[in-house]
Amino acid sequence: MNALWDTTFASRLNPKAEILDYVIDQAAQGTPVRIAAPSVLEIAYGYELKIANGDQRYRKLSDWFTRLLASDVLSVVPLDGRAALVAGHLRGAIPHPPASRDRRSKTMRQAAWILDIQIASVAFAAGLDVATMNRIDFGVLSDALRDLYPDASRLEVFGQTGADPVRP
């Protein structure tokens, strides 16, 4: 499986996480874990919110994540023109997130939905599947992509198996 990790997977990375060993091993084998550029945005934003709220522990984590990205241990897949076009089509088809028990504000849920659309579009345009803990929303996006592009390969959505992430 050629999987793109969404934010729910990539945000679990930290200097002490067991999952980091997997990421480093993959990079050493020449198959770095892929994450979407919008996931980098979400992770960086989350760190900045914590820092702005006075939790300076996230400053070190943000600095570490910045160095990790610069090290080429991860492969960041960009939101290029093709992915942006797909995202526009998806947003037109399903402008609002599916109903859920998400406790975030309507505005924050909508912002997260747009980022999920971008992540799914990046994966689809790059010919990758998505590894996510948010299988419901990405399942909706996969179905919409199938309807929009019936002749294209289906965007497969994978979750977690046991304590380990889905491995490409």
C-alpha cells in the first residue's frame, strides 16, 4: 500500500514516540513516510495554539518537528495545481462535513473539513491512499471522489491496526 499519513497519524510523532522508529526505518530503506502539506499546516497550527496559550513545552516540540521536516525523514506531498483542482471539485460536491459528535465549534469543524478535503485531494492526485484515524470523513471523501472521477483509481482509506500505524 502506498499510503499518505493524514494529520491524525503524523501528529503522533514526537521525539519519544515509538512510531518515530518506524518513520526513521522507512527513511533509511529509501521509502520515507509521506504526509500531506495541509497536515504540516495543521500540526504547526496546533503547536502555535498551545504556545500562544502559554504552554512553552510545545516550543521545543515545534522546533523538533521543524528539524524533522528539514531532515527529509518525512516526505511532504504538496498541494499542487492538480490536487487544488480536485479539492475545489470536492468542496463543491460536499461543502460541509458529515454530521458528527465533534465538540469543536462549527467554524473550527468547517476549517478542519477543508483541510481534510485538501489532504484527500493531495493523496488522490498523487495516486496514494490515506492512513487516518478519521475514517468516517475520509470515507465520505473517497466516495465523493469515486462519483466525481468514476474512471480513476479509488482512494482507499485505512485506519489503525493494533497499536501500530498502517504501514505503506
